[in-house]
Amino acid sequence: MKRFNLTILSLLAVLMLHAQDKISFVLNGKIAPEATQVQVFNPSTRQLLDTLKVVDGKFSYSSEIAKESMLWFSGDNNTRMFSVVFVDGQKIELDMVADKAYGTPLNDKVNEITSSLETFKSNNQKTEAAAYLSNQIKDNSTNALGVFLLYQHADV
């Protein structure tokens, strides 16, 4: 399993290196009100990029990063909230309570795929879920979403 994780992280790192177009973005987020800070990580290096102050369950982050990069957001104070965000647009909304990011094509696609997989699961359609996921990975093989889906749903 460690080897699989390292392979996926290596693939992600290669994708990130090839994503040369930089994009400036603003992310507005919300988290459980007991959180006091949110940490931002680079998933390919696991490097802490920033620590954001949370006020009344809200936070904001702006930066410049390679287009179609992924960021990890993690909350503190036992909120156990962790979210993955794709940076492929200039304005991103992140709801860490619902674990959903909105407002950009890749984040909206993640929400669509997640919803479809949940429907397959609730209808006990494992074969259909696996076929759907396989097609989504293939259709997104040129962006970070394909690697994310492969890593996130390796058990389907």
C-alpha cells in the first residue's frame, strides 16, 4: 500500500511540474466555528504553505500557483476537517463542513462524480460504479483530477 501511495504521489508531482501556467486565485472558506485556524498544504510535497486565521467559522486565502494544482486544507481544534481543492479558477468557495469546493470546473466535476458514486453505492451498483469511475479517471488523465480519483477511490 505504501508503494501505491508513493506511486500516486509521484504521478501527482509530475503533473504539477508540467502545469506551468500560473494562476492567481482567492479562496473563501467556512469551517466549524470551534476552529481557530486552517492549514494549507502542498499535497505533492506535504509542505505546509500557510496557516490561516479563522474568524466566526470563516477564512480566506489568496495566492498564485500552477493552474490545476491541488491544495489540502486542514482544520484544528478536533474539527477533523480536511478538504482537497483544485486551483483551476480565480474564485473558489470551500465548505469544509460539507467537504465541497465550488466555483471552478474541476471542483464542480469532483462534486458531480462524488454524487454519482454515492448514488451507485446507495443502489448497491458496484459494477456500474467501477465502470463509471474508470471512465472518469480515463477522461481526466491529463489533469490532476484523474490522479486524485485514482488515489481517492482505489477501493472501488
